[in-house]
Amino acid sequence: MKTRTALLLFLLPLLFFASCNQTSKSQNQVQKSKNEIWEVREKNYSLDIEFIDSIQFYVEKSKTKPADSIQKITDFATAKKMLAGVVEFREHQEYKGLRRILFRNGGIYNSPYDEEGFVAYYPSEDIILFEGGHSSDVSFDLKDGRETEIAGNPDLMYNSPQKTVRLNGYYPGQECDTYYIQKKIKGRFENIIPLSEVFEKREKTFLCHIPEAFWQDEEVLYMKEVMYWEENKHVTKYYKITLINTNFEPVKEAVWRSKNPFDFIPEGYKLFKDEYPAEGQEDGLIKGDLNKDGLEDVIMLIKGTDTSMVVKNTHGKMVDRNRRGIIILFNKKDHYELGLKNYTCFTSENEEGGVYFPPDLGIMVERGNLKIHYAHGRYGHWAYTFTYRNRDFEMIGYDESSNHGPVVLSETSINFLTKKKLTRKNINQLEDDGGEEVFEDTWEDISVEELTRLSEIRNFEEFDVSEAYSKP
């Protein structure tokens, strides 16, 4: 302890001297961010988020007893022996995948996938971690069968001193990790604060990667965040998070298994029903087989219920501007399981249309694929086609028609699997109405590094399909 204190007293003047030699621009940035506090007050939780500097972070860390390390077994043979009778693996040469789990509470999980490769087993947490498609984390709590969004990745887990709360997270297969704070309730950890959502809502950016964090006590968490922009370029930030309301109840989220589809709608949302539903969709449920098992799966459009989003439009009418999202459920005969959720990827149906009405959103199932279609009247239409692959819905097609009233000016069709793009241009578009359309076709090869996943599209109004491919 004396050695640590002496070292700290030696380093502090150096850190202070280094900070004083920053450019005036850097000083202004530090002064602006330091001591800024967000007061987050939600229905189910309250916390303060304070921006601090590296000096305060490491000073406080030096005063805090290091948390117990979490045992990690990465040797496959050792983990297989420890989990005999609980986890069955698929083994083929170097591939060590998941076949089946017999959870300790009696539940059973049969994996239909071949891309889940063994990463590690964490005995103290009784969590097993696999690598899924797009290098995403896939984990299971072997005690009760809870999956990634609650089990998390223990490598991203930071426990409080008394282990009553913890920071947890997982890598969803995109640039940044997803983080949440959990509390032990009735003997098991429950998600209580969706920390990544808090940061996205307040800072309009993701909480990216947390390489260091520690709990000062059961209410105060310190975090270091690193956000990578380009190779060898990153931004580092430091936070002090204070839990104000410690009498938490678990945040109600969409369940992952239920007999009733409406149980999957999370708190703060409601089912969105089309004003003029298609035949058979009067209950707001869109049905069709999306995973090719012969059973009708369910798609639901949902809409936020935040009353602050009910505003007056340019015509003086009060309209609901809450965003919409999508939930996809797989039919398992006697129950449904969550296949995908993206709660806010669509705009409200009440957006301003300018001189024309806004595009009309439609969701349908065609030939076993999910189709998201936008109709824009005389200006044409466009549609995205997704198929279920790699535990997500990946975009395999895009179609667009650009119109001038009844005349089609051009059409575009992209197949992301065959990597082909067809552009059809009407070379007779200047003819008087009633003239025949004459199309000139142009085929192009495209390069696709990775298929776009529906779960990763934050909002379709800003999604540029041209970024999903490039020219070879």
C-alpha cells in the first residue's frame, strides 16, 4: 500500500504537468467536459453520469480494492470434461460448436446453427460463451437458460464489492459493445439499466468499448470508454456513474419465449396496427414462415408511447411522432421465441411529407423472406429483402422504382447474394403520357464484404443502401 501511495504521489505532478502543456484548444475541451453531469431520471431507474478526467479516474482506482477475477476456461478439452452431461458439442476437425444444452433447471436448448464456435467457460458464473456470426457473442447461463442479452460476456463484466450490482455487456457483431447494469434480485442478476441506450439517447452516439471499470461501492461506478474511429485513431472518455435510486425492479423487456405474442412487446411500446390492414392482419400480426420450418412465424410493428413525442405539426394538428420498430417471433408449435427485435428503426407514420405525403411503410413475407416496402405514390417505391441467416435477418436484395406519375423513369435491382446489380433506364420517358416505356438495361458486378443485418439498422430514413456494397 505504501509503494502504491508513493508511486501515485510521484505520478500526479507528472500528469498535472502534462495536462498543463496541452494546447489551449485541448484545455477548453477538457474544461467543457469535466464536471458536466447528466441527471437521468426514468420510470424504473435514476442515475447521475459525471464526465471526469483520467487523473480522477486513476486516483479513485488506486483507492479501491481490485475486484475478484472471474475464472476463464478456454481449453476446449477441459471445458468439455467439466460440462459433461450439461453441454453437448459438435466437433469437426478444428471446429468445436454447440449441439445441445441441458440446463440445470431442466430446460433444453437444441442449437440449429453451425456457426457457434466455443470460446470459453466461466465456472464461477456458470456461463458458456460462443462466437456466432459476424464474430458476435453468443452466451448461455447454464443455471437457467438465459441467453446473451442477460448472460452477457464475463470478459466485459465488472462486479461491485458486495456483488449486488454489476456492469455487464456483450459484442453484438457490430462496431461497439452493448452494456447494461444488472442487480441481483431474488438470487440472480437482472437487467435494470440499459446503459448503452442511455448514452445513445443523451449523447446521440454509442457507448463503445469499456476496457477498464471498477465499483467504488454498491452505488458508484467508474468507467473508461474508448471509441475507435479509424485505424490508430480513438477517443477516450472517463465517467463516474452514481445510482440514485437503488430500490430497483427489473426493467421490463421483451421476453424471449412465450405462448402469447403480445408478451414480447416491451414496456414503453404498444402494438402498431395499420389503419387499413390487409386481410388476415386485423389483429396487427403479420404471419408467414421465415425460417423454413413449415410453421407460420409472427411479425409485429410496435410504436413508442412517450407522451412528449405527441407534438403539433405544421398544420396545427397534434400528432404522435413516436418512432416505430419491429419484433419477429419464431413459431415453436406450443410457444413463440424471439427471433429479432429493433425497437426504433422506423419513423412515425405522422412525419411531415413536405409538398407530398411521406412514404408509406409496409411489412410482408414473400417466398420465405421478410420484405420491408416503402410506397411513395407518384414518386415510386423501394423495398429491402431480408432472409434469416446467422441468427439475424440479413439483407439479400434491394429494389427501387423511380417514377414521374404513371411513368417509370428508372428501376434498380440489387442481389447481394449473387453480387449483381441491374439498372433499367427508360429512354422514352420524355414522350407524351401514354407512350410506351422503353428500357435500357445495364448489368454490373458488385463487391459485398458483409451482408447488412436488420438488427444493426438504427433508422431506415438515414440508411444508404449504396454503403452496403462497392464496385469491385
